[in-house]
Amino acid sequence: MIADIASGPSAASESLPGRRAILREASTVYETPENWTIYRRPDLNDPAFLELCDSIRTSGINTPLEISGDDYIISGHRRFIAAQC
């Protein structure tokens, strides 16, 4: 499960006014292909990326991913990949 940010009146966090986190199955969201033309894909052997993997494995995803209405990741591609390692 991953957290997604949704607009709505029942905000769950002061840091995200007017928005709330909802849980979604990871298989229901997609990587935005254009993301990898702007940023490079994470190196799965990079110590910093492996540290992110360990952190997510231990503590979960602390900052929810932002998902578009058509189920594409807007923000959080590295976290999405790290959550799968």
C-alpha cells in the first residue's frame, strides 16, 4: 500500500491544507514516463538510494506520493521505486 494525496475538505495534516492522504495499492498507480527524461532513474546500488530503501522498509513512506486523477505519479517516483526494493 502507498499513500496518495487527494484534495478534499477533510485535511489530515496542517502541512497539506485542503488535502488528505489516502491508501492505494501500488499496482494501481503508474510511473510517469516523462519523469525519466527530466531526472535519471535511481541507481539501485547507490548507497543513498539503498538508505532510502532501508528507511522505507523500517518506517514506511513518510511523505505521501502525489498521484494524478488518471493514476500517474506526479511526485514521489524515487520513493515508489524504493518501496519496492
